[in-house]
Amino acid sequence: MGLSEAGDGDPADEVLRAIAEPRRREILRLVAHDEMAAGEIAAAFDVTRTAVSQHLTVLRNAGLVTERREGTRRLYLARPEGLAGLREFLDDMWASSLDIAARLAEAGREGSGGGQEAAAS
């Protein structure tokens, strides 16, 4: 299953879609270390509370924030473990890229070794 297969249920896909929107990334920064009420989060943006609520729902559905109710308030806090699937995907891609780069570098050394000796003669 790849990231390009929309709707395939891959958690990394949902996380990527959630953090693709700049306001959602900013919301994650706001609630990264401290729990905040939805109203406090909304006050940090020049959009309607409804829009912020929709962003929070997307982040919650992607597993990136937790929601806790305290009376009539909804409190949000980032879930770093929500990024685990995306981190795993990126780690795999990075490892694969490094492996390819190492093989290309080695092949380049093997292919150019004879040319260097001939030029030095």
C-alpha cells in the first residue's frame, strides 16, 4: 500500500492529509506541550470557531490530538505517537534512499577506478 492510494486506510496517509494544511500544523504547535481549550485555540487564528473545530476534528481523526471534556470545554493536546506511522514511512524511505546512494557511489568508484589509473600513467 502506497501513499498515493487514496482511502487505503494507511495511517500515514491520513496524517499527511491532516498536516498538509498550514493551520493544522500551527494548531499542533500550539497544543504540543500544553492542553488548550478549543476557544483558546480559535482565538489564535483569524478564522471562525467552526473552521478551527473542523481542523481539530481532522487532527483528532488522524490520531494527532486527544480531546478531553471538562464541563462544557473541550481540551486538546498533541499526541506525538500519532506521527509514528508517518515517521516509520519516512524512515523506510530514507533508509532505502541511503542504500541506493551507497550502491551508486560504490558503482561509480568501481567504474571510474580504471580511468583514474590510465590518466595517472
